[in-house]
Amino acid sequence: MSWLNRINPTPAFPAHTGPYKVGSVDIEVPTSELESPSTDSGSAELPTVAFRIFYPARQESNERGVRWIPSPQREYISAYARFLGASSAFAGVFSHGVVVVAPEHRDGSAPLAIHNVPNGKEKVQRVEYEKIAHKPSTEVYEARDKQLRIRLAELGYIHDALIKIDEGRKLQNVALDQPKKADKDLLSMFSNTLNVHEPGAISFAGHSFGACTMIQFVKSVYYRPAQSIPAFKPLFTPAADSSIVRQVTPANPVVLLDLWTLPIQSPDTAWLRSQPMPSYDAPTGGKNLLAILSEGFFNWKSNFNEVKRILAKPINAKSKHPNQPGPHIFYPISSAHLSQSDFGVLFPWVTTKIFGAKEPDRVLRLNTRAILQVMRENGIRVANTSPQDLEIDESQAKDKSLAQDTMILSRTKESVRDWVNLSADIEGGLDLSGLDRVEGKSLVGTPMERVGSGKVGSGPGDAMLEGEALGQVVDDKER
């Protein structure tokens, strides 16, 4: 992959189809200025927490194209040459009036992460990629739990930072690529503009290990145990009076692209796995749950079965609302794992020729349509989907009913070309009892199991070698 080293300049996101231009700002805040989010050990390892805010801007604004890889670009390009990774899976949502916060995880799962510590002995601390096997074992579960503790602590810190930014509090931003003008406080433009205080207002979304992270985060916060539970080792334990505990309710939308489930099956968190999604504590149920699987993840049957278990409404005697709807689950035909991210539109030749995907830009637009419609149906104001994304002509676009893109969530066969609705598979719910007694066994097969023979969706070997390992091309002989 040495050719990726020679990409210059760093590719920017292509123009988006929503009515707004898109701006972005990189933020890195010393954790000493934030409330410690959890009593667990993950937060102790973080001198800073970093994230990028993508925000809608007026069309007449002079916001430049959003670059794919943050500064220092030379360091990141070198790392991504090994991984073919993508930084954000939700690019199209920005231009529809949604503020998106993308965390930078420093848990060793990314090709490279950098802490900027201007007041520290070492001004820059590098966090290199940590290679962890994808086969379930005690060592793998322990390593993934350690990563999740860091990730969940980061999300807790970021939430506290957003609260403080919206309240207009002064925070130090130590990100390297900020403007040099001392009088320009970029964070002040977000004061009193972020809807982060109202309970249930934030949507949580992730891709692959990021989707797994969001599952563990919302459930860890919502089911924060008041007392010790035998054999359960929490990943994240926020204080009962913390702002994040007030935020996470059954109303929060949760969006999962190619949810990777192996880390969720750690024996140490089996109790958490046995709890249904918080959405099912309300009559609206899975109306705010959306999962989209690339064809490889759909054909990875053991992982897909676990996805269904995680998202299904409970049918046991403890179900509070037996008639509530289940989740939305879809897969786009002939899609690859990296089609679920911005990599597909930044490097379409690679996604098509190497991973066998078709129309990677269209897959991303379908994802955006589904995400926006789930948000609309859950009371979140977003811009109308463009005629281009709806795949209609301008004359049809004048129809006022198109403010709701109901076709994208329809269960009618072939409502949208090559967009398969799988929701009916679990509409009746699943029995979640007994999932807290896994005794170290995993329901997810190893990434080497083979399913079928097609170029796309040939099994989890393809799914994960593109995925959590971020796209390293491996010969069939190495699988």
C-alpha cells in the first residue's frame, strides 16, 4: 500500500448533497479541565481527549473542503498507508443541518493517535496500533475490554466537553492545526447552539468497532448498576448525578453500521449483554434503532445472528411494552465493509476493484437517507433529502410529501433498488434470558469462516480484513 503514501494533497470529502455547506474544527482538550466521567480505570490513561466537530454552514460561507485526515498529515498518511482506514462514516449527514461529533480514539485500535500535551514533559505522545486477534479467547476479550474502557471514558469526557462548550465555558484547545491568531476562539461559535442538555437529544452512531462501542456506552450508562453484580466487571460507571446519565434515555436514536459483535460477548460483561437496548423501555421501542450491514457482514451469519440478538425487543415476561416495534435493519446489495464509510467515495477505485463493491457513493447516500429518516421519525429536525439522493427528477421533487423519505424505511420489497429490509426477521422479538451465562463461549465465529464464494460478501474473512483491521489486503493463502 505504499501508493497511499504518495497521495498529495490529502483527499477532502466530496461535495455533499444537503442544503448546507460543511465546516469542521479539530478539538483536543486536557482531561484535567473536564469532569472525570467514570470510576473505572480507562479515564486515568488519557491526558487529553480529541474529537472533530462537523457542522452545517451557510452556502455563502467560505468554509473550505473538509479534509479526511487531521494534522499532522504526514504522520497520519504514513499510518493509513498500512490500513486503508476511513475517519468518519457519517459524512452525508453533516450537510443536512446535523452537528456531528467524531471522537478520535486513543486505545490502540486506530492506525495512529497523537496526544498533544503542551505542558507535559513529552509534548507529543504517540499511541500506536495494537494488533489483537479476531478469534475469541480470554486474552482477546481482556484486550478488547481494556480498549472499550478507554473508548467509553473518552465518550464521557467528550460529552462533558460539549456541555461546557455549549455553556460558553473557556476550555483550552491544544489541537495542532488550530489558527495561530490568539484572539480567535473557535469554540465560542458553538456557545448556546448545541442540543446536548435535553435528555434523549443526542443520537449515538458508530461503524464496526465504533458501533460496538456505542452499544456498550449507552447500555453501560443506562443500566449503571446501583450495587455490585456477581461476575460483572463494568466498563464504564458514571456517577448517578452526572450529565451523561441524564442524557441517555430510551429516546436516544442509535445508528449502527456493520456492528462488530465479538467484543460485546466478553464473559466479564455478560450481564450487560443480557439487557435489552434502552429503547425498549418506551412504547416506541426499536423505532429509533437502525442497523445497516454491508453484504459481507450480512453473510457473516454468526455475527449477524448476534446483531439480531442485541437489537431485538425482549419477549420474555419482563417486556414492558409487548406491542412495540422492533428495529430497522437493512443491507445494500454488493456493498463492502468500507462502503459503509467515507473511504468508498474518497477512493472508489480501491473499493470497487479490490473489495468488489458496486456504487460505493450510492451506498453512502442510502445510508444517509436511512439515518435522516430515522431522525425525522423520532422528532429530530433535519433538512429534506435532496432529489439526487431520492433518485427522482426535479418535477417530482416539488411534491411536499417528499419531506418524509418513507420509502427508505419501507418493508415493501424493492421499494428502493438493491436495498434489502431485514427488519421482519426479528419483529416478533427474541428471548434474551440466559445471555448473562455465556461462560466464556462466543456465538460469533472466527473471521476465517467462509460463507459462499462471491467476491462481495464471501464471509467474515473479507468483512473483518477490510473492517476492524481497516482494509489490509490479505491473500487467500493467508486466511
